[in-house]
Amino acid sequence: MMFCNIFYLILMMSNTLMLFDFNADTKQGSWEIVDDVVMGGKSQGSFSLSAEGHGVFEGRVSLENNGGFSSLRHQFTESKNIDGFSNLCIRVKGDGKRYQIRVKSSRNEYYSYIAYFETNGDWQDIEISLSEMLPTFRGRAVDLPPYPAKKMEEVAFLIANKKSEPFRMMIDKITLK
């Protein structure tokens, strides 16, 4: 009990919450690939760990059969209380392409709150305001307010640039501050 209180105090003092820190012990099964094949498309994404322990989301987006996306998703085993945090921070190394970061307050929501980010081929620390994440469903805006940032049950990455193309992005960590 004392350890939990000390840990919570350290988190509050640093005002940072680690959501996911990829390393050699990361359980790959806690991350799931969802491609456009669920709707008849032919995109193929995969998830693995690099020798250094970074998450690697890679594959090929195909526009065949009205396809065009690949995503990597993680559902937390318990809902994360994120009240008081205002920014989602990711450390990634991409391939120069545009990606989405997606979150859900509840895994049962049909829509996701999204933000776009550009990669440049180098390691980047990207900070996204939670209040600027907007609800979408299948690429269309949903008439709801921006992300309420009270709880989080799912985080995901998605590529859907309306191009047939290979992609590769390494992920080091996901935090809130």
C-alpha cells in the first residue's frame, strides 16, 4: 500500500502518466491489427518488436476492393482515469507519412477521437492536445464535442492516406501530461 501511494505521488509530481512503454518484454498480443479486410479490402498490417524493444507497425495499404487503411489497437484491461491531463505524447519514428492517433473513452463507442501527425524519418516527440481530438466514424466527423479526456479505454494508430503504399512506424512510448 505504501508503494502505491509513493508511486502515485511521483506520477503526480511529474505530472506524467505512462500509458505504454514498449520494451523487449512487451506482450505483442495486447496489440491487435485491424485492417480494411473487415470490410473486404486487401491492406495488410503487422505488429512486431524490434531488437531494441520498440513496437513496429508496418505493412502495405491497398485501395483494392474499396480498402485503404490499416490500424494497430490496444484496449486497456482497465479503464484509465485521465482527468487532469491535457496532452497525449507519443515518441515515434515513422517513414515520412501521415498517421492518426486514435483514442476511445469506452471500447463500446462506435467512434474514435482522432488527431493526425506527420512523421519525418527520425525519432520524434509529438504532443497532441486532447481537447483538439475530434470524434470520427469511418473517416467522417461525428456531431459530438471533442474528446472529454476523463477516461481512456483504447488507443490506436491508423494509416489511411488514400494511397496504395508500404508503411513502417516504430513506437517507443505513449504518455499523458
